Amino acid sequence: MGFPIIRMRRLRQNENFRRMVRETSLSVDNLIYPLFVTFGKGVKDEINAMPGTARFSIDMLSREVKEIRNLGVPAVILFGIPEEKDDVGSAAYNPDGIVQRAVKEIKSAAPDLIVITDVCIDEYTTHGHCGVVRGNEVLNDPTLELLSKMALTHARSGADMVAPSDMMDGRVAAIRKTLDEKGFSDIPIMAYSAKYASAFYGPFREACDSSPKFGDRKSYQMDPGNSDEAIREVALDIEEGADIIMVKPAMAYLDIVRRVKDEFKIPVAAYNVSGEYSMVKAAAEKGWIDEEKIMMEILTNIKRAGADMILTYFAKEAAKILNK
Ligand code: PBG
């Protein structure tokens, strides 16, 4: 049976029909807002390539997180920019480090806001790699201990969930074991499972001054051409105890989001990364696109692809629209 009996346009003729048959709707419940925390006092330092975002010193966080909470966004994820870096990223697992202190501040300013911490040492190392370096090599196994220590200090500071983004093999199991042994068996792990070696992270690395000083991240992050491999990565992380798995970046990787969602019955997060955000902002600044419409279309489509949660620098702006 087909035309003229079937007319697909019947259910598109006005907004109420469209609302009734819409398969995907975005909610503030789906959003996670990334926050950059830096040293110093009174700092709210706009990030050049990411208009609308900033690095905040700890004393400036309380206002920001109250605004986020009041917009109904359920969670933030924290990235730290330490005052001093070294070759093993000691500042990353200092119990009194930047993120550790920020977590305490946020939990006292907005206790119900879920605080997720990014677990990775690249922002804390002088070489900018996500693991311990020997010569030109990024070592896997010695890094696991540092990541576990880092996650533990976050949990001890009051973090609600930890999110390893380093792509070392075995890190979910290592972190799970440490947290369980130290009395944090209730802290979930959101694993950056299918994280690609992507040029879309450019503006973020500028924001954190975390570009690798030699080589690139291709020996640990995934090759953009691969899809079956993402399924293996996700399966391993689930086996190791991940509670939520993540695909990153989002927009150019929606096929991966969909495959993962179809294959596994586990909450899926997608990271709408810095470069994806910057492209929209830049085109909007030039007057080439309608920023608000593009933003909502992108976020809705990431959800349609299968993401339950979206980490996005658009979270506050999208929440304002969704709350209208
Ligand atoms: C690593 C990390 C990165 C991002 C999140 N965690 C950068 C990288 O892997 O180089 C990128 C996020 C973004 O681009 O928005 N700590």
C-alpha cells in the first residue's frame, strides 16, 4: 500500500501533531556540564576558542554551580588545571589538589548536584600524555596505579562518580578494585570506553594546556576508522565494572553511539566535545548559522542516536531553552 492512501505529511501538518509523534525529546535530565577549574583567586578566565565557557578558580565556583543546579542540569564533570605540572602528574592525585578542593567546594555550595571527576593525568604532566612516559613510550601498567590513586582522592573529596578518560588498558578494573577496597563500592564509574584519537579535542587542549609535547595519542586512543573495536572496548569496560560507558567525540561518531546502544543494555553517554562546540560558535559568530536551532538539533540527534546522557558545553544554554 502506498500513495495516495498513505500520505506521510498528514502527521506533520502542525506542531501538535508533530509533538504527538516525535520519537525523541531532549530533556535537561540528559545533560552534563563540563567545568574547568584552575588555581588562583577571583579567576574567571574565558576560554578563547570556546566562547561562553571559562576556567574558574575555586572561590568562583559556588555561583556558577548554583546557576547550573538552578537550571536543572543534574551533573557537572570537572577538569583541573594545576599550578604546577611534573612528569608523573603528581598534582593529579594530591589529596589537596585542584579538583579535590573543587569537589568539596561544589558539594558544599550545591550538595545535590552530581559531581563527576575526569580521571586522567594529561592536564597534570609536563609532557602532556595520559600515562607515565619512558623515552617516547606511554606505559600502560605503571599508569594504572596513578589513575587508581587519583580516583581515590576524588572519592575521598566527595565526588559522586569518577570518569577515567586515559584509555589505558585495564584501568576500569584497577580503579574499581581500589575504590572497593577503600570503602567506596557505591561510587560508580563512567568509562570513556570508545574514545577516539580525534582532532576535535583541539580547543580543550588549549583550555587545559594539555597537548602532548611530543608525538600524539594514537598509541592509546582509538583510530577513527574503527567501529568493531569500539564494541570490544565497551565490552571490556563493562566486564571490568563500568556503570556507564561513553563514546567520544559524539557528532562524527553517532554510528558508534547507535551500535553500542543496540549491543549493550547499559547507560550510554556521548561527549559533544570542544571542537564540535567551537565549530558551531564560530559559524554562528559569522552569522552563517542559527546557533540556537543548530544546538538543539545536534543535542536531540545525539540522543536519537542512542545516548542517554550528553556531556556538552551547551548544557546551560540548552537547559534555558528546555526550561521555557
Ligand atoms: C583527557 C581528556 C580530553 C578531553 C576530555 N578528557 C582531551 C584529550 O584526550 O586530549 C577532551 C574534551 C573535549 O575536547 O571537549 N583528560
